Amino acid sequence: MNVTLLISDLKPGNLYFKEVRWSNTTSKYFIVKVKEVQFDTEKKQITISYSSLVDYSLFHEVFEFQKNIILSSMDYKFFKDYIQTKNLFEIYYFYNFDEKWFLKNKEKILSKLPKGFHAETLPTFFKKIEMN
């Protein structure tokens, strides 16, 4: 969970943590489901649906992931282990999602999760959760 995934390793149907980082100083965290991946042409594209950490539950398939976003090489730059908006303001990192671990620690995570933006990277935040 603490290692950034390669963008090429994202698979349709799988869940991941997504960290959106602004200027390497603030972040926001999400749980995403990859719906579609297209890397075989010049146009790269990943379609994801997402949920906040607060809203994610065992019933995510029924109630969550109603919001979709298309990350296309028309608007984003694709790098080995992150995707960046062409205006350079947002960087997206992906991490493995362990549903069992997340649901077991959800209360602790939410109690330590600051409202709005976060100063820590997702791996740093989760390390703190595991240490407590």
C-alpha cells in the first residue's frame, strides 16, 4: 500500500487508492475503481469512478462510485508512476487498495483524517495509522 503503482499496472475492475497532490504540499485521498484502460494507441486513457474515504462501505457496488472521470492524454500527461494535468497543478498517484485492511481501520483513519486537504502523502498518512 505504501508503494506508488505503475500506471501500466492499473487494471479494469480493480479498486485503488488515489492521491491527488497539488504542488507537492497538499493532497486529497480517494478510493477509485478503474473502469477502462487504453494504452495501446497514441491516445492514452483511463476511465475511473471514485468515492471519498468517508463514503466508502461494503455496499460500494450499489451506492458508491457514481462520479466518473476520464484521464485522457488530451488533457493529462502520463508518466511511469503518476498522471499530471497539462496545466501542471494536479498530480495523481495510485496505490493498492486492501478492502479488508481499510474497513478494519476505517474508524481510525477517519478520526485522524483532516478535513479538506492533507499535508502528508498517502503512504505517510497510512504509516501513522499502522503505528497507532
